[in-house]
Amino acid sequence: MKKISLLILIGMTLIPLTRAWSQIDFGGGVSMVTDETSFGLGLKTIFNLGDELMGSVGGDYYFNNIDVWDINIDVHYKLTDRFEGFYVHPFAGLNIAGGVDENDDTEIGINLGVLSRFNMEKYDLYIEPKYTLGSLGSFVVSIGVFL
């Protein structure tokens, strides 16, 4: 419960900053690990690294059938910005997950996925399917909003 409270507190602190940093988008959403049928809550920030690249940092806490947290650091390629209001960004990055087993071990994996964003005037909706390579070997689908 402390971890969920900390995620909510961090999110409430970061949301007002979105107006101050226009090149950085903050958001959050829900995630589902399909292998374990577990659900989680997450926070995410995405920022420009140049004309064709973006970076993202985020974290999730899964609370249903497993008690796992993770941190994701990804680099996105701006595949298409051609359609007004719809963006597709394939990405790869690092996944650090804790609480994986009864020993509360930390595991490291590689993320491969696609972030799709839909502009809705005041916010963006996103859907992000990804696969984490490594000892976890899990498929995760996240849905949320960027402010």
C-alpha cells in the first residue's frame, strides 16, 4: 500500500509541471501483464531527444496476482508524425523489475514495443503493447493519458 501511495503522490506532484515543461509530457495509466493476468498502475514521462528520437521513463506497480514493481527507460523512434493527431513510435529499452519472487530479487530485461498516441486537444491517449525479454519474459499492454 505504501508503494501505491508513493506513486499517487509523485503523480500529483508532477502533473502541474506539465505546463512549465512543454517538451515533456507526463501521464499515467493502467497496465496488464497477460502471462499472469495481473493489473497495475503506472506513471510515465516522455521527452524529445531530437528530430527523430524520444526518450521515456516510467514505473509501474502490479498488485493483482503478483507483487511486482518495475522501472522502464526506453528510446523511441518517431516512425510517423504524418497523420494529424496520430503518432506511432517503436521503442527499445531497459526494464528493471523488483519483487519478482519470494526472495524479492531484482531482474533486468529488455523492452521491445510500440507506443501509439492519439491527440485529443487537451491530452493524448496512448496504448503501448510491449514484450520484455529476459527472465521475466512477459507481454504487457498499457493504456493511459499524457497531459
